[in-house]
Amino acid sequence: MASVSQVGALIPEGTAYGLLIGLGVLFCAVILLAVKLQKAYLAEDSGTSEMFMVANRSVGTGLTASAVFSSWMWINETVLAAAMCYRYGLAVPLWWGSGLCFQIALMAALGVMAKIRVPYAHTSLEIIRMRYGNIAHVVFIVMNLGNNVFGCASMILTGSQLIHGVSGMHFVAATVLIPIGVVLYTAVGGLKATFLTDFLHTAVALVLIIYFTLTVLTHSAVGGLSGLYDQVIATASENYIPGNYQGSLLTMKSYDAIIWGLILKFGNLALVVMDTAFWQKSFATEVNATVPGYNLAALAVFGIPWGLGTVIGLTGRALHNTALFPTYPGAVTDLEVSEGLIIPYVIKALIGDQGIVAFFVLLFMALTSTISSSMIAVSSILSFDLYKTYLNPRATDKRLVHVSHLTVVIHGFVITAVSLGLNYGGANMTWIGYFRPVLSCPGIVPLALTLLWSRQTRTAAIVSPVLGFATGLAVWLGTAQALYGRVDMVTTGASLPALFGAIASFFSPALYSVVISLSYRPYKFDWREFLRIELAEEAQIHTASSPTTSQGSNTEQSLGAAPLRCRSSDEIPTTIPQETTDNHVEKKPGETTSLDLGGKAEKQDGTISPRSYDSKKQPSKISIDDVQHPFDDATLLSLRHWHRIAWVMWAAIVLVTFILWPMPLYRDYIFTKSFFSGWVSVAIVWQFFAFAAVVIYPLYDGHREIAKSAVGLWRATAAIMGMDTAKGEGKKI
């Protein structure tokens, strides 16, 4: 359970309450205004499910990069990166940066593949159900919910412990207050609203990160890059790190750092691939925005833990035994390091009270950006994958949005309860970081193979992640017992059990899937089945949402892309029995399948139309060869081009950040002053690149929408004030 730091409150408790509540109210007001502007001037209504869940698939490159960056800018990247640098040295921030970017690059490749093969998907779980049926769907719902709830709750736990340690506010109060504002603006605004607030979070957080990095580094007590290096060298004997080359903080040859880096890579890969939020953001992007947006975010995020973590962590080591440091003359405890208190201690020592207030704002930004994306993801799972699929298949669009709002609120209660349970159970961010890969990794490979390997069977998709989790859990607990003789919070939070558990959880499902797929009822999936199932499900949406003939075109438009088409305009499906979409049929190579679909629609250039649906008509059959992709040839060619680029970028990022950059430095070498100065300088420049990529560029990329909204707002204000906007003069109305 969290405890107040040995130095007491760094800011008054009342200030902490005011900041938490005030920032929450401020962001609620901003998002309400943004929703009004979207609806009034950009024809974007978050009252439709397509807008609420996937933002009408209209988000551009700049806003995509900003939103993905914000969703991935967890509080761990700043707080725990500095704490782990303090504990193990400067190798940790670099491994941390490399453990953040390749997952986003991988999602760029998976996201564009999903656009090619399942162009109308709303969640990754929907793709699972299309290919494997209900049982696999439920298995992955459980895994995705577990990943989202546990990941989001761990962030609230981290934040509540930090707020408690910094201000003395009771951690229960902090745990309750953190998600309240996010629940309100997420429930109102939906996914596009979180894109906009993500941009605001990103802008404010990056300004503060750069401010902390430069202010601490240039403080007279630090003395810039040269002074920091000299102080770390001078205090080397009192800061000896077991497992590092000569015990130095200034070496990449650090046993514990590389173990931590490997655990982080597995855990973060799970947090991205198994988080529906990152899939939804890829579904929400424009066709040509997915790959550049995600890769821009992947490159930008690298510099955050690298620059801030290195400067703050090493500064903490240089000053922790001086009168400036808040804990002096006492030593910094392991618990304080594990709870991430190094960064507020350094800020308090060198910047003062105003710095702690700014840190509090940074904490709020990082927490709420993560929570908001998690809420949309869980809301979509509960409303679309659970409610609409199993409880009310004919739910109207309006009803689906209402359920989405309700599930956002429910998720807020759940993550608060889980956070409190973790807190009272004695968990901290370090233990959670070690456990999370064991929990989340088993579904990664089976989910990826759903889009990438046609021979993965339904049985393999169901069984392999379950066996993978059991294998990882057994290895994790067994290693703790074998190495330390007991299984408890301390031994399971050690690095080696966590690493072995993560490796088992990630790789064993791949083995299980391949063996089961090739040995038990093997078959080859025809990717065109995805389009045929989507054709039927789109018809269901039309039938449920547009009972009258006058609404047909509006429904098609709400889907955010060209309607799915059949080659034969004489046999266009308008509805499909529920059991047909839910039951997965494994067909052997060369076998022809057909789908029973009810009724015929009017011929309307091959597009689906519910106008002529008659449930009494005999069902017609549509061959898989009669299904056409909704995108034209030029769009498909462009998507395949981006898909190749995405894989090249992913391979390049992995090669550089895993091998070419860090591994040559893993040797008997302590950084010289010149090398250290260049190392940190590049990290700081990378922070400015991140600011340009995810703050400045989105403003340029969306300048037309911004200008349109600004003009509309000005005219509305002028009308209210009684001004004649044409002449610029006051006028009575």
C-alpha cells in the first residue's frame, strides 16, 4: 500500500485537490466545446456509433501521430524511466526508448493490413469473430478486457501513489478523482474527442518534458552536460551499481538494464497489439494516414524516456547525498524508487514548488491521455463486441451510442476498483511492469496470425493463447520458487522470473498455434471471406438502422467509406441469419462455399440497399467470387504500397534500436565526457523533433479544419453580439 515519502508533502494537499479537480473540469469544458464545433462546422456528430468508435475513418496523418503518441506516452515513460536510470544507469533510458517504438511501427503494418482485408472493422475482436466464430471471440474479449483494465488500472495506481507521495492526499481520493473527468469527456465526445484531447495532452506534456530536461540540466547545481558528467564521476564510489561494468552509471554494459529492457519490450508489445485502442486509431485514420501517422509517432516517442530519463536519473544520483535533495540526510529507499519519486525529488530540489505544480500537470496529462483511449477501447468492446453481438443484434445506431456512453462509466468504476485492490495488495509500478507481459503476451501471435497467416485454424486460435498464458504463469511462478525458495510479491517482482515468464507467454502460443493448425484439421482460409461477412453485417446495419426507404443513402454515408459491392447486381444481400455470421466454417483447399442470404435489394449500381428487403422471399446464394472489395484498384494499390513501407520501417527500427545502436556499446566501456555530451545532446534534440512531429505538424495538417471551425465560431459569436460580419460593423438584430 502506498505511503507518504520520508520527506512529507512536497506541495500542500489542498493544491493537489485543486489541480486534480480543476484540470478535470477544464478538459471537460474544452471537449464539450470541441464536440459542438465538430458538429456545427465540420459535420462530425459523435452521436453516431461510427463517429463515436472510429471517428468516421477520417483522421489525418498529423492528428493520428499526435493521438498515438499521447496514448503511448504513459506516465511510466517519464516517471519510471528516471527512476530506473537512477537505479541502473544510463543504459535504461535507451533500452526504454527502443522498447516503445517498434510496437507502434508493427501496429502500422497490422493496421494497414486490416484496412486491406477487413476495411469496415471497428475493433480487432470483430476480426476474430469473423474468422473463428463466437468461442474465439469470447476468449479474446476476456484477454483484451484484462489487458485494458489491468493496464489502465496500473496507470491509475502509479498516479495515485505519486500524488500521495508528493502531496499527502489519500491515495483512495486520488484514485477516484483521476478518472472522473476523463469519464465525462470521453462519454460525451467519443474517439474523435479523445483525438483532440490527446493533442492537447501531448502539447502540454512535451512542453513540460522539455522544460524539466533543460531547466534541470542548466541549473547551477548541475552545471550543464560537463558538470553533470563530472559529478557522476566524482560520486562513482558511493553510487556503485552491481552488475554494471565497474559499477558505473555511465556504461551500456548493465546486466539489470538489459534484463529490464527485454521485459519492457515484451510487455509493451502486448500493451499495443492487445489494446483495442491502437487498432481503433488505425481504423479511424484516412486510408493514406495510417502508416505515416503511426511511424511518425513511433520515431517521436523514442526521445522522451531517453532524454528526460537520462538527465533526471543521473542528476538524482549526483545530488541525492547533498543538502539540496529533499531526503537529505536520509537515503532514498527502494520503495521510493519503485514508486517513481525520483523525478519529483529532483524537481523539488532544483526548481522548487512551481516545478512540483508543473510536474503535477504533467502527471495529469500522461494519466488522462492513457485512460481516455482505454475507455473508448473498452466501451467499444462492451457495446459492439458484446452487447450488439450477443445481447441485442438489431440494436439501432442510437441505442449503440447510448450503451457506449454507459460502458464508459462502468469502465471508470471498474478500473477505480481494480486500482484500489492493487494498491491495498502492495503492488507498485515496478511489480506491475514485471507481471503485465505474463498476462497480456499470450494473445499477440494468434491475433497477428489472424490477419497474416491463412492456415491458423479456429481450434488453434482458441487454445493457443489459453495454453500460452498457463505456460507463462507456470514459468513465472516456478522460476521465482526455484531461484528464491518462495512465491510472494517480492520474488515475483524480481527481474529473472518476470523475463522468463514473459518469454514463455509470448513464444509458446506461436508454437502451439503452428502445431495445432498443421496437425488437427488443417485448412486454408480464403481472405475474401472477410469481405463477404462484412457484406452481410453491413446489410444488418442497414436493415436495423434504416427501416424506411428514405434513409438508405444516409446509412451508407455513415459508414465512412465506399459501400461493399457484389459483382452481380441481381443477387445483392440485405440481411443474413445471425447463426451464419457466428458459426465459423473451415473449408478445405479448393472447396467452394456459398452463403445463404435473405432477400434481394433493388439494383443500385451494385451497392447494398435495404429498400426491397422481404423476409418472406427465398434466400439467394452468393458465391465468394461475386464479392468485390469496397476500395477501388488505385486505393488498394496505394494501401499495398503503404503496407510494404510499414514492414520496411518496422524492420529498420528493430534492426537499429535492438542491434546496430545498443549492442556495439554493450562492452567494457565507460562513456567519456565528449561521448556523454553528444549522447545527451542528441536525446534533447530528439525531444524537439517529437514536439515538431506531434504538436506543430498536426496543426499544419489540420489547418483547413481549424480555420473552418474558427470562422464558424467567429460568425456565430458575431451574430450573438449583433455584429454584421459582412461589413464588420455593429448592427441591431
